[in-house]
Amino acid sequence: MNISIMTVSSPLDSDTMNEINELLQEQAVNYTSLLSIDEFTDTHITGFCVLAYDDDSDKLVGVLSAIDRLATGEFEWSTVVSHALCRQGIGTRLVGELDRNLVLRGAISDLALVPEKSEYGRQWLKKFGYEYDFSERTMVAKAEAASINSEVEIISYSSEESELIDVLMSAFGDTVEEVMNFIAFNMQSPNRRLMVATLERSVVGTVTIVDDSDKLWVTGLGVHEHARGKGIATSMLNWAKNEAQLLGKESIYLDVETDNDTALSIYEKAGFETIHHTHFFQKR
């Protein structure tokens, strides 16, 4: 069997998207989220896909996607190969092309994503020098009308830059440069809405919602350390549930690091349930 390898940059055309989705339908595990496939139609996303084709049938038999959401040189990637060909060395060739592209694109770092239950995936990554770094839960809640603390106002971000920077640095420990990249990315992406939460006319929290087809995602939820314990995070989550319902979504999703006990407790109390875990591996 002859296999051809090619790399295409985002955004992907509809034919390539259809080929990838057909390949993913053959998998026992849903890799759509791990591969971030739905994001590859966004013209504002920095990323690329490495594709493996069977020359005889001209059928897609493997894909590796790498995405740098904030254009900081930090890529996340995952890969899938047709079950019938998973031990034919196709994955190794995909990773080789990944490495070449990371160098060409000046990547600073990369993280590999695998499902928690994929023992084969974890062992396979070790061959390339990757070691476990951390894990995340994907959680889901029903889109529904939910109550919000009347003292908390949640509005679209406009001119509260200095206050938002302060909140983001306090909540996530990011640098000013990282925060500015985050704000710029969310403001330029048409399917994202960057919101701020105010209490007594001061910005105390932030959340971004991402419109993803039939889902609404919550990301970048943070509360200033001086305003914690006042129900700000819960109010933002409930606001997001309301927005999801208004937009006709059935569910609302979020990702959270597994060892973030405080956030997990807040999300679980707000009605979010874990649907799967993802492990992240970094090359040492």
C-alpha cells in the first residue's frame, strides 16, 4: 500500500472537512473535539492538518490536526488513523510531518491530546519522547433558564481594558502579553463573545462563550481573587445557560483541569457533569 502525506493550512475547504468527518465516524471514540475539527473553518484560527491518503483508493486514512488558538506559537495536536491501518506506520509519518511544520512555523511548544482510556495512545506517544503533563474534564449542562444574582451585571466587553487585564492576571496568573493576546483573539473571532461581570460598578469577572454549531462552549471563566466567594462564577455560568437557551442550543460545554478542585466544585454545583477526560502530553 502506498500512502501519500500532505499538509494543509486552516481554514479547511468543505471537501477536506467531509473526508475528515467520514474518517472520524469510523472511530469508537469521538475525536471531533480532540482534533478541534469544527474550528478549522474559522479564518482567524492558526493551524494545519496533516493528511494521509491511500493512493490506490484516494481515501483519507489518517489525519493529524495542530492548532494554535491564540497565535502564541503554542500548538495542541491530536491524530487519528483508520483502525485497519493503525499499525502500518502511518501515525509515525504524520508525526514526522508535524515536527517539520512546527519548526517551519516557529512553534514554541506543543501538547499532544489523547483520550483517557487510550492506553495505546499513551504508549505510542512515549516513543516520540512525550510524557504526561496534565488532564482535563469536558463537562456539560442543560441549556435552561437560570437565576442570576441581581447585584451582578454581565455585559459585553467594550472599553474596560485595564480592569479586564487585572481580572485575567489575577484569575489565571498570566502575563500582560498573554492577557492581551487572549483579549485580541476573542474580539476578532466572530463566533466568540467576550463578557465581563461587574459588581458595584467594578469589573470582577469574565467569561467567553463560543457558538459551536449545536453547542455553546464556556471558556476563559475567571473571577478576581478579591471578589471570590460571592457567587460571581455561578452567576456567569447561569447567564451562559440562559444565552444557550436563547440561541436554541440544547447543551452548554466547558473544559476544566482535573486537579482544579475549586472550579470542579463550582461547575458540579451549577449542574455540569463530566462526559470524558483528555490527557495532555508534552515532549521532554
